[in-house]
Amino acid sequence: MTFKNNKKSHMNLDFEKGNGLVPVIIQNDRTQQVLMLGYMNEEALELTQKDGRVHFFSRTKNRIWLKGETSENYLYVKSIKEDCDSDALLIQAKPAGNVCHTGSFSCFEEKNSKGFLYELEETISERIDQKVEKSYTYDLYKRGINKMAQKVGEEAVELVIEAKDDNAELFKNEAADLLYHFLILLKAKSFSFEEIEEVLMERSRK
């Protein structure tokens, strides 16, 4: 997995303001959860752009270090953005494992449910692409578009039925079933959930 950025578009960063360093916020590219804060000098940034994995400058060890160099819990870069003052970076990355040195998913808090839909979408895609046997997801996919669409319809009807009652747990479970099967159908149609969000965003601007 390689992040390609040959334009060095971030080399106009103001490193002098921070005595040769800029703060770097690491964000999960799928869930948008903030994972950690680190620092880079120019060399660390260049290595990150070239290698595709996040490199930091350690202020305590006084050296460049590759995040995950001992644990192999690397951070694979998806995008790099500088802030409006050109003195900080936001890097969206795919973590290979828990990010915090304590073993936690994030240095700020444990993994939360917000944004999990994108992780689920990725899992669904992997099970289908890798043809994982004994997987309900792949089994349904193999049965064809008509069966997948039918299943979405069935789950929608069940959600409507539960909406007329007052059982909150059953309603939430039916809603979850509907979303799950909807994501399978999106995969089969070669669309992403983000594309559907873009349609909704465009509608909100009208």
C-alpha cells in the first residue's frame, strides 16, 4: 500500500514557527476518529510522502521514527492536508492495528460506534472480493442481484412492522439488518456509501 505524492505540495510548511517541527493530527480515514498527535520535521514529512507510512520526529529520542517500527502497527497514509496557517498537518490514514502505546485503538479514547458503518462496508467488500467461504455476506452475494435486492426489501418491510410497535430493541435490530443488507447491495452495484452521502449533501444545498 503506497501513498503517492510526488509534488511535495506540503514543503511550504512553516517549520520555523515550531523550532523545526509541526504538529500532526492522525485521523482514521474511514471512521474519521482522531487517533493520535505527533510531530514531524521536514525529513519525517519527506519520508512519509515517499514511503506511504507515517514517520514522526521523536522529541524524547531526538530522532526520526516510523510509527509501528516495533509493533508493526503502521499508519498507511491516505491523504495529507496542511492547515490554513501552514503550520500543522492533518493526515488521514489506515491503521494496521491499535495506535496508542497503551494498546488502545486511539490515544484519546476507545473505538466508538460513530463511523463504524464504513468499517463494516470495508469488511463486506473484503469478504466478497476474497470469496470467503462460510460467510453469510459472500453466500448472499453469490445468489445474485435479485436475491440481494429481495433481501433489502424484506428487511425494509420488517422495519416498517417494528416501527408500529414500541419495542426499541427490535426496531434498532431491524434497522441494523436493513443497513447491513443495503451495504451488500451497494457493493454488488459497485457503489460506495460515500457516494450516497454525496447525493444527500447535494440535495441539502438546494
